[in-house]
Amino acid sequence: MSALTLQTRALFDEAPYQHCFTARVLAVSEQGVALDQTLFYPTGGGQPGDQGHLLLPDGSAVAVLGTQRDPLLRALIWHQLESGAANALQAGMEVQGCLDWELRHRHMRMHTCLHLLCALVDAPVTGCSIAADKGRLDFDLPESTLDKEQITTQLNELIGAALEVRAQELPAGEYNRLLQLCRTRIPPPANHGMVRVIEIPGVDLQPCGGTHVRNTAEIGAVVCDKIEKKSRHNRRVTLRFA
């Protein structure tokens, strides 16, 4: 198989709530193991790569410690394994992958919550980071009028409203028309001429390749933990689960 044809089907886009999957090994290298399809979300957009394990044909399991896209072939996803484990895999082998679902679900909940935060703060987003217990957004906001208690109250009201969260793919040309509605001004790469957009109707519309919950009620209670001045034009807002 030519290197130019190597690509991983992104099952995490199609089935973000699925825990396990079957795939074939495309390649093994110092970067890890590439599969023909995967539920493991690769590090990107502030969201960490998924963890879990691969079950091999002999019944043994190897830990997946992280997941990243190839720096050049962006459609190819590498799974980083525990030390020495890649020696047991070879191209063409069928494996079963299983996510650390609790970790993934916490990332989904916090990522969706950050979209709500984005809707509450009227300023461009300049940075994002997500972890299992917290998340933060950086805003281009020279003069801060943000209040932790107010943000906490407003976020929990939106979460409690049980709002639907929709994922859709739009033609890149149509996305350009919608760009004025979005807080982030740099569009993500188009995939086969399409751009993935996350919409919370009436609240937020953002280009985003991450994984999200179906409904804001699934996020659970949160707290605005810190508001920090990181530079003259940068305010960092950190959230955590209550």
C-alpha cells in the first residue's frame, strides 16, 4: 500500500459513544501503530488523545497510552503503545480496540462545556486546553469584566436547560459564510471539502473536530475556578467539574 493511500477512518466522528471496535493494522513504526479505522480520538483542538487498549489475536492486551495524527499524512492516526508492545503487531493483523471510556466521556463533557463558555464571553478565543477534571479557554480581552460567580451561574443554567448538541459537516464554501458567527477565526482543515461544525441551537456555533456529548445536561455541574490575566490582551478562564 502506498504511503499516500494510508488513512484511518475516524469512527470517533461517526460513533462518539461507541466503546469498542475492530480494525486491521496498516503500519507499525516508531510513531506507534496505525489502524484502518479507530474510535481513539487523536490529540487536537485542545482535547487530549484517547487511551485504552488493543486486544490481539492471541488474547493478549496492550495499552494505548496516547493517540496522534501523522504530522504529514493528517488522515493517518498513530496509536502510541506501552514500551515494546508494537513488536507483537504487524500489518494486516486484526485487533480489537477498546477506549478508556470514563476518561473519554469526561473529555466530551468538558469540551462541550467550553463551547458554552465560549458563547458567554464576547471575545475571540486564542487558546484551549482540556483535561479529565478541568478545562480552560483563553480570550483576547484587554479589559476584563468577567466574574467567576456569574460565569458559574450562567453555565449551570445552560447545562440544566438540557440543550441539544448537534454535529454536522458543511461544505468548506458554506463554512466561509458562517465564519462571522464563530468565536474562532481560524477554520480547521477541510476533510474532503467538508468542515465539521458543532451547534448548540440558539447558543453556539463553532468549527470543531472534537468529541461532544449529545445534550448539555450530560455535562453535570461545573464551577468557574479561576480567571487569570496572562498578558495584556489575554484572560484565561478555567473551569472544573463540581
